[in-house]
Amino acid sequence: MSLLEVEAIDTFYGRSQVLFGMNLAIAAGEVVTLMGRNGMGKTTTIRSIMGLTPAARGKIRFRGEDIRSLPSYRVAKVGLGLVPEGRQIFPNLSVKENLIATAANRNGASQPWTYERVVELFPRLAERANNMGNQLSGGEQQMLAVGRALMTNPHLLILDEATEGLAPLIRLEIWNCLERLKQTGQSILVVDKNVEALTRLANRHYVIEKGRVVWQGDSEALRAAPDIRHRYLGI
Amino acid sequence: MLLLLFEQFLNGLQIGLLLFLLAAGLTLVFGIMDLVNLAHGSLYMMGAYFAAVFTQWTGNFFLGALLALPAGALLGIVVEVIALRTLYTRDHLDQVLATFGLILFFNEFARVVFGAGGMAIELPSWLEGQVMVMPGLPYPSFRFLIIVVGLACAGFLYLLVQKTRLGMLIRAGASNREMVGALGIDIKLLFTLVFGLGSALAALAGLMSGPITTVQIGMGDNILILALVVIVIGGIGSIRGAFIAAIAIGVIDTMGRAFLPNMLGTVLNPSDAGTLAQALSSMLIYILMAAVLVLRPAGLFPAPGR
Ligand SMILES: Nc1ncnc2c1ncn2[C@@H]1O[C@H](COP(=O)(O)OP(=O)(O)O)[C@@H](O)[C@H]1O
Ligand SMILES: [Mg+2]
């Protein structure tokens, strides 16, 4: 059974429609990507799933439960952890506070993420524990955003442009971290532009254009489809 | 002279702390939910009426106050759930109009329920006297108690906001409400709690000023204006800013009224000095606000991310 099923959703900002029958499914333990050029609706898909910009039509089910019209805090509670585009760290909370303020283990994970485990994953955060969120570098903010989402112990971790604007070494650190999370069985939905890294990391891919899926397949199929990469991803 | 100065300073501190109790709730509400709530002054007034009624019932000011606080919190929560929730997504002008309507409602409500005449709150006799705050300076016991309670509340709020999970969420909510929700926190519930807390503090300020002034219709209206000045100077959403600004305004206002006439009297003739001093001292805090806004448009301690 799928962990997350998105079926034919339409989403609007005011009167302008952005998603047109968008589909997506993720099984437990899978790493799935969402790719496409800027402005095609990747962030909007995530916002719809999270209940931040609710979809007007269609179905969104998480572990069988209909979550399409739940407010975002309830979506988070059923087990979705968001690492949002632009990181959105709380600037007026310290690093440690950013991590523990919203921490929870609502689904009774047997080995829950704790502050200690997060700083073990990102040792830099331990050094910065008492710094305010707005005193961090972009890379540190990104690690903090990942750690903050992990501390809600989600069934599904969602990352929107997690490596955008980061230096190559820091990017590598983020990719390595995601690889480690995958090893532990964490289900992940990733939005990113780095096709190489995504092909190595993920099981399956969705390519979208103008709010609908135009291609889907596993990493092998994506490697074998240079025309898709060229046409929809611009590489 | 020095004693007089110190006494006026204490008066200013006492008024400043009452202002702080009112401004604390106001600034949190404005900071987290982006809601301008003019009716906060009504919760101050209702707190005073509750205390007056409960004091009459129980015959004891402290029991009355103890009952008035939860009543004030409860009233705030009811107002929030019934009236204010619908206003969060509206613009500030709608909020001002709607909450101004609430002021009229509460003033009318008080007239019908408690009568137009106002009520006095009777203090126990041991609070009617004076304490020696230092050799040669007796000070009214009750005003001194207000200072102690005000400082204790400030300390409590500091600990709550800086050291607890709830406080972290309040600060996080002031900088990025949507993200707090997306991480699994019911921001509406959080806000209702904060609103209840703010209402209890407003009620506390009202019931403590009741015995000094009298409890009357519209008593919250003037002090609300001052509290708005306080949160603008302190930075919207900042408890620390509200504390510093409230004390500064209390002290400057009191000192201005007490000493400006004499100071101006040394250079002007007495009647001119009198009029000018009166005009100046009532303007003093607005001059301060203008100066702060020129130098720091977001106030002294703006919550980042706004
Ligand atoms: N808040 C908004 N209001 C109106 N239009 C928006 C808003 N956010 C995004 N859009 C539009 O929706 C489309 C999809 O945006 P988005 O989902 O952010 O794309 P992506 O994440 O794939 O770059 C774009 O055309 C964008 O201009
Ligand atoms: Mg995007």
C-alpha cells in the first residue's frame, strides 16, 4: 500500500490554477523526486500536500487517511515533515530552540530523533547550538531545517530545494545525509534540480510541466531518457 | 528633593508596570496573529469590575482578585473564540473597526450590568497604610504592592517566553506563523492560550488600578492608547521591548507632570509656565514615540522576520 497518494489534484492561487490533475504516489521506504523547471508547480504540489494551499479537487491520502482538507498542523501530525523552500528557520530562536520547539514523537517511533541524534548527524549544529537562527550560514540553516523536520519524527520527509544556493561541499553533505536517512528506511520526497545526485539517491522520479506529470519512471529509465532530461529539465 | 524625585520615580514605575501588564498581552496578540485588538482595554475594565463584584461578595480583596483573574482569562477566551477568530485574515482597518465595536459593546454591557455610577474596591486595612521604602520615605502600601506584583509578573513572563516550550512557540509564531503550523502545532489553540494569558494580565492591571481610581465605564480607553504607544515603541511582538517602553513611559510621564511646571517656572512667569508645562507633559510620550520611530521604525526590539 502507498504511504502517500496524490490523485488528480487541482490547486489554485486565488483564481489562477497552478496544478492540473497532478498525480504522485510514494510507497513506504521509497525515495521519490519531483523535477521540473522553475514555476511548474513543484512547491505548489508540496503546499497542497501539506495543507498550506489546499487543493480544490482530487484526492490526497496518507496511510489511507484522507488529508486533502486538513489544516496543515494536522497534516504534520499524521506524519509529514516539511523542509520548506527557503529553509524558513525561526530567526529569533536559537539553534537548539529551533530543533526542540516543535519536536514530537506522535507516531511512537521506536528510535525517535532527539536533539542528541540530530547534532550527531550534523555536528556543526552542536557548535552553533546557542546561536540565533539568523546568525547561521545558508548551509547551516539547511541542516537546521532538516533537523527540525526530523525531530517531528515524520513517516515521510519532504524536502523542497534543499541544496539550492549552497556551496558544493555543503551540498554533498546534504546528499550524504539523505543517503544515510534512506538507509534507515526513511521515506523521502525530494524536489531538487541536481539530476545527477537525484538519480543516484532516489528510486523513482516524477517530471512535471505546467502542473501535471509528463514523465515518471525509475532511475534507470531516467538515465536512458536523455530527451526527457533535455526537454523538461533543460540539461 | 532627592526623596521627592525618588517618590515620583516609584509612582512612574508603578504606572509603568500597570501599563506593561496591559501591553504584554497586546503585543503578543499583535505579534503572533497580526491582530490589532482595541478591546484589550475593555478586558482591563472588566477585570476591575469582576474584582469589585467578587470583593463585595467575598468581603476580601484578595479572594476577589483571585476570582477575577480566571474570570478575565475566560472572558478573553470567549471573546477570542466568538469574535476575533474571524478577524485574523482581515486587514488592520477591519480589525480596528470591529474591536472598536467591542469597546462600545463592553461599555454598554458594564452600564447595564454594573450600573452607570462606577464601583469602588475596598482594600483591607493593612493595605491602606504606608510602608517605609527607605528611611524618611513612606510610600502607600498598595502602590508598593502593585510594583512588587508587576515586577513578579514581568519575571514570570520573561521565564515563560524565554525558557519554556510554550514560550519558544510564541516567539516562533511571531516570526513565522505558517511554519509553526506546518510543523504540527495548532496555532489557533496556541493563540487562544496566549489570548487568555493576555486577558488575565489585563484583568490584573485593571483590578490593581481599581482601588486607586474607581472602577468605571471607559476606564480602559485612555490606558489602551498608552499601551499602544508602548508596543509601538517597544517593537511589536516583543515582551522585553514592552517592559522597557512601559517603564520609560510611566516614569517620563509622571516625572514630566511633577517637575516640568517648576523647571519652566524658573524661566517663565508662573501662569505661562503652568499652561506650557501641562501641554508639554501630556505630549512628552508622543514626542518620545516619534523620536523612537524616526531612529528605529520597527521599535526598540522588533521581532525579527516581520
Ligand atoms: N503565492 C502565489 N500566488 C500566486 N501565484 C503563485 C504563488 N506561488 C506560486 N505561484 C505561481 O504558481 C506557479 C507554480 O509555482 P511553484 O509551485 O512555486 O513552482 P516551482 O516550485 O515548480 O518552481 C508559478 O507560475 C508561480 O508564479
Ligand atoms: Mg519551488
